[in-house]
Amino acid sequence: MFKRLLTLAALFGAAGAALPLHAQAACTNRSALIEQLMGRHSEELSALGYQTGAQVMEIWSSPKTGTWTVLITHPDGISCVVASGTNWTQHIFTPLPPGVGS
């Protein structure tokens, strides 16, 4: 009985240790990161917005490769990759005529 409990404890302990930890964002100098996005992935700036604390959120994407990257750029010039992926599609939304949808 003790061997079974010890085996179960070891298995559950190993399974718990194998769970992925939340990855930290990859941060580096913005100009070096942009050079890599433009050169290696053919990405270009698609959108940006300002956050509190003078941070800028940037979305870089490539219709050619389908890749996309979301950066947070800090006032000191350091940018961090917070998300990236594939199968990017660009949507152009047209505004509704006045009085429609209200």
C-alpha cells in the first residue's frame, strides 16, 4: 500500500512539475526588434495605440507571410513581444450610414 501511495505521489508530483509556466515577454531594443520583424517576417506596422504610462501598443503584420506580432513599447525604447501568431487577415470596416444600427 505504501509503495502505491509513493508511486502516485511521484507521478502527480512529476505531472505538476511538467506544467508550463507563464512565459515572460521577450524584450529588447525597439529598433533591433523592428529590424527583425521587417526583415525576417516581412511585417509592417498595422495599428498602434497609447496606453497609460506612456506605453505604446503596436500591431505588426504581414499579408505576405500571414504572421503578426503585438508589441508594447516603453518610453525608454525597450519593446516587449506580448503576442504573436499566424494566419493574419486584414479587415477594412466601412462605417454604417447615419441612422443605421442606432
